[in-house]
Amino acid sequence: MKRSVMSALLLVLVCVLGAASAAAQATAAAQVIAIRAGQLIDPETGTVTTNAIILVEDGRFGAIGPNVSIPRGAEVIDLSELTVLPGLVDAHNHLALTYKEDPESNIYYLTYVLESTPLRAIQAASNGMQMLSSGFTIVRDMGNNGDYADSALRIAIEQGWLPGPTIINSGIIIGGMGGQFWPTPEMGVGRNIVYPEYLDADTHDEIIKAVRQNALYGATVIKICVDCKPWGYTTDEIQLFITEAAKAGLKVEGHVQTREGAERAIEAGIWSIAHDSGLDDEMHKAMAQKGIFRAGTETPLTLTGHTTEQRYERTVAGLKNAHDNGVPITFSTDADYYVPGWTRGEVAIEFIETWKAAGIPTADILRAMTITGYKVSETQDTRGPIRSGMIADLIAVSGNPLEDIDALRDVQFVLKDGMIFKQGGVMTPGAFFHGGPVNGARIR
């Protein structure tokens, strides 16, 4: 009798363990996503693989290729009618700044007076999702974000509280007294009217303190106003920024408006230069020699009211010259305004019009929007390329952007951190939302 009971118990135990093992195997298999790609683009080489299988497991790419076997029980996503490629990068955006015709008359100086940092942070979250929907999986958020709304957005995305691009954020822009503003004595002296849009740093000690403040409050890159005032920063002062930022593992981008400012920034060995006003053939040659990234923010004429015909012609010519000189050029928009009826992502993607006008080959445009973007963001070893072991970000479009760059306007599918954000042209962000941290405690 005892043997019968024991045998029955053992049988039950074996069944339970077998069921548990099967369930565990099914769960493990269910964590694998297998993507069927009609065409798979490698922007670095400009090559296309047809009928590739891309495996994603635990948020990272696994095996990739036309002869990859799909594991039993894997979730299969059929993108066989689409072109799959790595996510895009906007190397210069301002997600927590959206100035408008009403009520600011497109004067952003008024935005930070009229809108609180918490309100701007909420809008940044919305703008981030709009960027992700348009295929931008990485955004360098370069200041003008109130009182560190950019750090808050980056941390919220990293913690899994909401979907959004990977954020490389600068914190508050550092400049000489007044930043890009020209306050009156009544507004400036003792009232600090330029805070929080700019940190004043005019002396050796103030430069060090400003860099350390931004690093303390979550900046992952430092941005300075090289020449926002006629006196600007000297080459030695820019080098001090670079040295101090390096202690925190950060690079420095310089907002440049003049040729003299560009010359000093290049001589100092700055990481990247924002805007193109001070860049000419000689400066481009020097940038190419030193490998300094160009975040030119080439506003297209189609964004009415945000550039002029004369300015646009100079912009197109400058971009062409930079490309001809072999400068590491990034796709950078400086998008910080509202265009009625357009999302922030649609505003950003419109900047390809300038690149087309400059005669940049489509393969090089795509490379700037991906490979060079990963390099300036310093993510190329962790996320960006569709490569085994990398964090799984990718997008899919209806056409082939190597043949027609405008295919990037029709993003049908977005995978971010191995999770589906957009499928069939419809955002499905539910998997991203969590009630608490999912990636460990917040550090900075």
C-alpha cells in the first residue's frame, strides 16, 4: 500500500516537474522574437540582404541572416513586404522646447517664462514618442529644456515608465553671462533671469562648477556657447571645458555662430560643432582632419518662417562643402518649434529636403542618419547597428531608402529595446509602461 502511494506521488511529482519544465521552455521561447525582413539594409556598407531572419532575445539581437532557423514557439513578425534598417538619430533636438506662433510669436525667449519646467517635461515626453514613431531611436537633446527636464525624460525612459528614444542630454547650456539672451540690467543683475535656460560661466572656477553641476544633475554630454557673446570663450577656456567634462566621461558640443568661434573650437579639439554659421571650406578641412562632428542643423525652406531663401542657399552650399571635404556630418535638426498639423518627428524628417538639395547621395544621407549618429552619440558599441549582441532597435519602411530617401517618411514598424512600439503604422506602446523602475535604482 505504501509503495502504491509512493509510486503515485512520484508520478504526480514527475508530471508537475515536466509541466513546469515545459512551461519554462515555452516562456523562454516566447521571449524570442523572429523578424522576417523582406530587405535588410546595412547603412555602413550600403548593402541589402534579402529575406533575412532577425532573432531578438531578452532585448538584444541574436542570429541574423537569410539561413537562420526560427526557434520553436518564437513570436514571428512578418516584415517580408518591408525594408528593415537600424533606427535613425537626430543629433541635435530640443524635446522640452516648443515655441509657437501663438502665444510667443515664435520667440523662444518667451517660452521659458510662460511655461514651467514640469509642463515642458510632459511635452518632452510627448515629443519623444512622436520622434520614436518617426523612426528616431536616438536623440541628442541639446539644452533649452528648463530646469533639467531632459534628465528627467532620459531617466523616465531608461526606467521603463514610458516609451521614447535613447536620450543623450546636455543639461543646461553653459555660456558667458546671459547665454544667448541679452537681458537688461533690471532683469539680469541679481535676478538671474537667464536661469534655467543657461548657466553663466565666465571664469575658470565658474566653468569647472558649471560642468560639474550638469554632470551631477544627469547630463550625458556638455554643451557650451562658444561665441554667443562677442568676447566668447578662448581656445584655452574651451580646452578647460573639454578636460573637466572628460573627468565625468563626457564630451563637449559647441554652439558656434562665427568663423572665429569655429576656429577656436576646432583648435581646442571639441567633440562636435552645432550649427553652420561659422563653418567654411577652411574650417571644414580642419574638422575633417581632426574628426570633429558637424551638427549643422540644416533647416529646409519648406518649414516656412524658420529660414530665408538666402540663408537656405548658404545652408545647402555649406552642407555640400562639408560632405565634399569628408567632415563627419550628422543629421541634426534643432527642431524646437511647432508646425501646425505636424508631429515633432515629421518636422525632423523634413530636414532630408536640405540634404537632397545639397546633392548628398542617398547612401550617405542614410549613413549620416544612422552610423555617424551612433558615433557622435557614443552608442555604436551598445545600440544602433543591427548586429548580434547589440540592444535591439530597428525600424521598417515601405520603400527602400537607398533608392529613395523619402521612404523614411513612411515608418511602418519600430522596435526599441527589443519591444514593439509601432506595428502596421500604428503605435502600440503598452509594453513600455511600468509602475516602477525596471532597470535598477536611479543613479543620475
